[in-house]
Amino acid sequence: METVALVVAVAVAVPLAVAVALAVALRRARLRHERALGERGWLLEREREAAAHAAVGEERARIARELHDIVSHNVSVMIVQAGAAREVLATMPDEAGAALAAVERAGRDTMTELRHLLGLLAPAADGADADDPADLAPQPTLARLSPLVDRIAFAGLPVEVRISGDPRPLPTGIDVTAYRIVQEALTNALKHGSGGKAEVTIRYAEHALRVEVLTTGPSVLTGDAVPSSQAGDGAGRGLAGLRERVTVYGGDLDARRRLGGGYRVRARLPLDAS
């Protein structure tokens, strides 16, 4: 009887052990398969990202070539027509007027094409029409700082402006950038602050323009602010975009929280290299 029981036990145990071993092997095989699928998916995702980056690079290169062709052609036309108008302005005013009209058309065509192509690179966040006639308005400069300050103050953020040094005409790019720095800093403060105030300092140094905006209130600093409708049109690119713009002109921008609340935005824009 004992021999029979032993035989039965072995007969049961061996298949059970085989079944357990097979289950373990299957589990390991499944895990290896899942890892392989995960690695393959990761590789495919990386390949898709690389392909997308390459496509973006190619498109930007194409747009750059188109911009070069458009600007070169239309500016050449404008130069020729303007020269012709100057030559016949006194003797043939009708022909001069026609030449100037051609200059105007070329300029408008250039602006339209530039807005179309640049809109592909940086479309408006609100989906606004890039061909809006309002887009033809001049870029704001420090000369328009007072209306900006008035709008911000009316929206609830008192602003004090200090001008030091000897104010003088600035290169257009520097002037617009300085305005945008103040605009973005005040917009951030208006959106995130409560019961605070702001101080704007514009300093005309010998070799650089220095811009500083100090605000009080909550220690909130964002590089992705959305302009307040009460404050007027905002920069729309945030502090990160402004930092890139300042870098283009060889300057630097520092934005950080202040002890006790609020934040400080400080920028230096060199004038010698402009």
C-alpha cells in the first residue's frame, strides 16, 4: 500500500511541478514580450519625434528662403520706383505719382506676405486674423509708455515711472524691446498681484539702456502670462520670449521673486552694438 501511495504521489507531483514550471516560463516570456513592446514603442516615438523635428526644420528653412526672395524682390522694386519718382518729381508729377503708387503696392504686398509666412512660424494664440488692418500700426516704443501705464493704473495697479540719464533716440528694435519688457512685467503683476504697486525705471546709460520693473504683492512670477483685456494689448510671449529677444540684441534679462513679496524684472540692452 505504501508503495502504491508513493507512486500516486509522484504521479501527481510531477505534472504539478511541470505545470508550475510552464506557468513561470510563460510569465517570464510574457514579461520579456511586454518589455520588448515597450522598448519598440519608445523607439518608434523617438523616431516620430525626430521626423517631426526634421520636418519643422525643413519648413522653417523653406520659409526663410521665401522671406529672402520676397523681401529682396520687393525692396528692389521699391528702390527702383522711388529713384524714378525722385528723378521726374518736378518735371512729370503724374509719372512720379505712378512710381510712388508702385512703391506703396510693393510695400503692402511685402507686409502681407511677411504676415502670412511669419504667421506659420508663430500663429496668434487667439486665432486672430493676421491680415487685420490694425496689424499695420507701428510697433509701440517707450514714447508710448504713458498710455500703457495709464491703462495698467486704471485696471487697478498703481505704477510709478522714473526716467534717469539723458533720454535720446534709440534703435527701433531696442526701443520696442524695452517697451515689451515693461508691458509684460506690468501685465504679470496686474494678473497675479492684488493690492500691490509697481515701479518702472528707465535708465539711459552711456553704453546701454537699463530697464527695471519692481512690483509688490504676492511672490508670483510667470514666463507664460496672458495679457489682461483691461490692460490693453499684451506682449503675448511671456518672459521666456522676452529673454530670447533681449539676447538677440546682446543684452540680458533677469526675472526673480523679491523677498517679502512681488518680483523684479531687470534688463540691460547694449547700445554700442546696435
